[in-house]
Amino acid sequence: MLRELNNIQIEALLKDQLIGRIGCHVAGVTYIVPINYVYDGVNIYCHSAKGMKIDMMRENPEVCFEVDSIKDITNWQSVILWGKFEEITELDEKRKVLQKLIDRVNPYILDDSVTREHCFVDDESDVGTTVELIMYKINVQKKTGRFEDR
């Protein structure tokens, strides 16, 4: 039976997961892509290289974001939220966000080359110097969650 997650469960799932999917829409085209992220209880923080996703969110900042935890077909949780894309341009804030992302992802990285492949850097002071890295946040406006547990 499909049921609703309460706010505590929604917050827990958002803070627990590493990968979510962001959906953006411009000129009749919808684009959904997986991203790694950090959630601080207010905003979803992310990074990206310039590309289709960033171009679309700059044109239409209204986005949808989804995370889930799936054990099997009848035992899962899913959260969908809606919010607004906001590019982070202030260097000190970019450094802080990058460090949060690095700290969140590093325990799961088995090979140091992954940080370079995913546009991460070894130190937050590298933001804006050696790597072109777009940092952004999703200002969360609405959240909903569902689950099934049999």
C-alpha cells in the first residue's frame, strides 16, 4: 500500500542520500539527470560543469528534484521537491559549498582519480582557479514523499 512520508522521514531521506535526479524544462524540452548533492535542511547544493542542465536552469530556474531509496519493488521511499535554481557566484560561498560536497562524497570514493573526473578538486581553495566549476543551490519551496513497505 502506498503511503505518505512525514516531514521527519522526508528530511532523513534527503540528508541520507548522495545521488538525486534534477529535472529542468525549457521550450518544450524536459531534461532529467542524476547529480550528487548535499542537503542542509533548507537548500540542495550541487556542482556542475557548463552544459545542457546549467543552460536550461539559467533560462528557467524552476526545477524538480527527486531522491529515493529502493530495497525492492515493494519496499522503497521517494521524495520529490520543487525549488528554484540559484547559481552561487561569491567565491567564499563557492568554497564552502565545494568543501561540503567533498566531505559528503569522499567517504564513498575508492580511487583519488574520481575527484578529478567529477570536477572535484583536492582543496576548496582551488575553486575558481584551476577548475571551472559551477556551484549552485536549489532553494526548496515544496516537498512531498511517498513510500511502500510490505
